[in-house]
Amino acid sequence: VGKPGLDGHSNGAEQIAVRARDCGMEVVYEGIRLTPAQIVNAALEESVHVVGLSILSGSHLPLAEEVMTRMRAAGLEDVPVVIGGIIPEADAAALRSFGIARVYTPKDFELNRIMADIIALAAEAGRAAA
């Protein structure tokens, strides 16, 4: 879980990280003000099953596109990437076209559903890699 760009508001990312930990997931929380390269390097070094991005700054399109480009270049195209933030529906469609697996907005506040989605994505990615 990490926050690319200059956005410093970390409450949502931290809530997701804590809830995932409480559900038994091993969570690597990288923090705020990360570059896409730092996020992808952490994903590679930690052998993660899912990458979570939190972006509230409005720069979700270029940041997500760069993360996805770097994920593919690093051989991590099978690792699902999810994103949460203040994201207009039109932008959500663009994010999905980049390869983002799930897009969450403030209306998606049911943490248990988000956790179930993450578990399903990790399981699906694990089957695809096998």
C-alpha cells in the first residue's frame, strides 16, 4: 500500500492497511509521497500479491499509468493493482484501461467488501501464475 505523488493525506491508505492486517494479510505500507518507481521496486522486492495505491491529489491518471508501465517492465504484469481516491467515473474507466484491477471511491466504504475483493484478486493472480 502506498501513496504516489505529492498527496499527504494518508488516512484512507492507513485504514485499508490496518484492516488488511487485521484480516490476516501481510501488509507492506510504504507511506506517502512515493514515486511510481519506488512503489514498483517495493512490489518487486517484497514479492507482493496485490499493490494498493491511494491518490487524492487529482493526479491519479498519470501516476497510475506510470505505475502500470513500470509494473509491466518489471515483469509484474500478473500482480493486480487497485486504486482508491477521489476518482470521477470517467477516470475510473481510463484507469481500468491501463490495467488497474479495481477502482474505489468514497462511496466504496465497506472495508470488508474491499478486503474480499483483494483476497479474490490475489487468489486469481495466484492461479494465473501457476
